[in-house]
Amino acid sequence: MNAHVPVLLDRVMDLLAPTITGDSPVIIDATLGLGGHTEAMLQRFDGLRVVGIDRDPSAVERSRERLAPFGDRVTIVHAVYDEIGQVVVDLDLHRAGVNGVLFDLGVSSMQLDVADRGFAYSQDAPLDMRMNPEDPLTAAEVLNSYAAADLVRVLREYGEEKFASRIVQGIVKRREHAPFRTNQALLEVVDAAIPAPARRRGGNPAKRTFQALRIEVNDELGAYRRALPEALDAIGPGGRVVVMAYHSLEDRITKREFAAVTTSVAPRDLPVVPESMKPRFRLVTRGAELATDDEIAQNRRAKPVRLRAVERLAS
């Protein structure tokens, strides 16, 4: 059905393999997408059940079709991943805890490849960028209605764009004459605002602006900040949370949260550390793991990935 190979598939499978124990192991794929990781898990691990979560109704529909042969071994939920806690309760998985949670963050290949979703700057399309088309806020509305100061904040904070002020000046000037509706109009503003030497470095100069708008439209960082603690709470002893992040903002949240749950809060000179002060998790990866050159050659979308994983310690 889909030839796309998920990023770091073999490494993800190896990280989750030790968690697949017990009579009824359950993994949550918090970013189901087209179901590539879930399909691989179900094929590799007999008896495994996977709960797939995605906010995109198109992804839900297509993954249901792809994963139908696995029957009741897969449960697909249309939700944002910051609803993991409620999903776990609704499916009565909270008593024993789940065996693992996988996050493959960022925009999915399906969303990039469908032109009229507006995620890709390589082709002209409506300025949409909603992961769930039922949500009210679009990229066009952000560009046309946000105050200049708020637009600068979005581009700087979410796109790490050093020319944010110049780009926003161009946006404000252009929208005075006509509202933004398509990618091409935004590309023209960005191209005019960024100095020529900077445009010649690091790929398409609009990359950071599009990333920032996508994150704002979908509240990606806010949702992830809420989702990661819920995922950690959902894990049973010996279970793991595996995260693949594609830009520094996501990876920073992951690194900070993983450091908090793998570090003792007891004073260094305390002779006996109470259980309540001991770390709940241990790091499985040393820092952030990167894709190999071979992986990048096979799948260019693997280039920016940063993979981290933690394991819940026995109570």
C-alpha cells in the first residue's frame, strides 16, 4: 500500500523488543501516521497489541485499511497524543501499565506529500498546515490576523529564524493590500526579506518559517510538553518510551523531561535514599542517537532525527 519506510525502523524495533513481555503486551504508537512502525511491530512480535493514536483523520482512515489484517491486535484512536492518559484509562490499560510508547514527532510523509494540505513549500498550495482539518486555525489565519509582535515571536521561537523581524515586516506590508492565501505569496515575502548570502546556505530559506507556522497552527510543542509526562506515567515496570525528534525544540523538551525522571532528587550526602527520591527511569540511549549515512541515503527524512529512550525501573 505504501512503500515509505519509517525512519530508524530497525533501531526502534530493537529498543522496544526487550519490553515485549508478559501475557498481553501493549505498545502505544502515539504518532500512528500511515502505520509503518505499527505494522512492523505487529509483524515482528507475536501476541503484541498496538494502540495507534493520530489527530489526522486521513491518517486514521488509511492506517485502518493498512492494518486491517491484524484484526483486534490493533486499536486506532482519533486523538491528539496529549490525550494518551485518557486513552489508557478508556482502554483499561492503566492498572498494569503499557509496555512502551513510541513518538515519531513532526509532520508525516503523508502530510508533506499531499499538496493541498499546505505543509510543503516546494509546491504552491493553500496556506493550511492543519494536521487535523477539523481544527479552526490555519496558517493563513495566523499570517493575516496575528499582530506583528506575535508573528515575530512565532518565527523566532518555533523556527529559530534570525531574520524574523524582516520577514514579518514583509508579511505586514503585503497583507495590507491582500490577505495571504497560498504558499507562493509567503515564499515571495521570505525570499525578499532574507539577504542573498543567507539564501544560498542551508536549503530553502522558507524552511524555518514554514516550520514555525506549522508548530503554531497545531500547538505541536504544547501538545508534546503535555503528552510526554502522560506517556511516562502510562509505562509499567520495564517499559520504555522511545522518542524521535526532528528539530532542536522537540529534542530539548525530550532531553529535559528524560533528565528529570532519570535523576535522583535526594541530597548528595544523604546516607539512605528514600524510594520516593530515587529516579523512576534509566536512560537507554547515550545522548541522542543519529541516523547513519546509509539510513539517510535510503530515507532523506532521517537526516535531522534525534532518538532518545528511557526505561521504567522496577517499583
